[in-house]
Amino acid sequence: TLIIGTKENLSNKPGATTKVTIYVQDRNDIPPVFLTMPRPITLDDDVAISTHVTTVSATDSDGTAPGNKVRYEIVGRGKAPRYFQIDSDTGEIYVKDDLRKEPDNE
């Protein structure tokens, strides 16, 4: 909290004062770090849709929310987004589509 004051311009007498409260927020400046790197996983091509494949886990050392909240997503333009989905909150990865399907135009 700052106390701000004024003075009379000509007489140099004290004028009014007020309090100003400034809140400093933690900046989202620390990137998330994966806790462990998952090992390679082998799946049969006839595995059922919605089968849980694995879970990834990361942590973010920023001090306060929302800067310390980790969200997960599958990135890239390859085949993975067609066949797999990830829960953005938990990091759980599931089979999204029939792994026997050939991708269109890839």
C-alpha cells in the first residue's frame, strides 16, 4: 500500500492524502516440465476405441493459478490426432479411432 500526498502549490501546506493498493501478480514465466518420459508403447491394431493407452504428467513451478495450471494437448500435423486423444486436464491418452483405418490423403 502506498500513501500518496499533495501539497498546496503556493503555500507549501500539506493537502490531501490517499492510499493506493497495488497487487503484483506472478507472471507465467516458468514452462511446465514432464515428470517422467513415457516408455514406448505397443498396441495391437484391433485395440478398442476409448482404450486407455497411458498417462503423461507435468508440473509447473509458477507460484499461482492460472500460471501453474498444466493443460495437455496433442500437437503436430501427423497421424496422432486422428487416432489418439488426450484429456487436457489429466494427461490421460486414449484411442480415438480404429487403428486399422488408413488415413485419408496422408
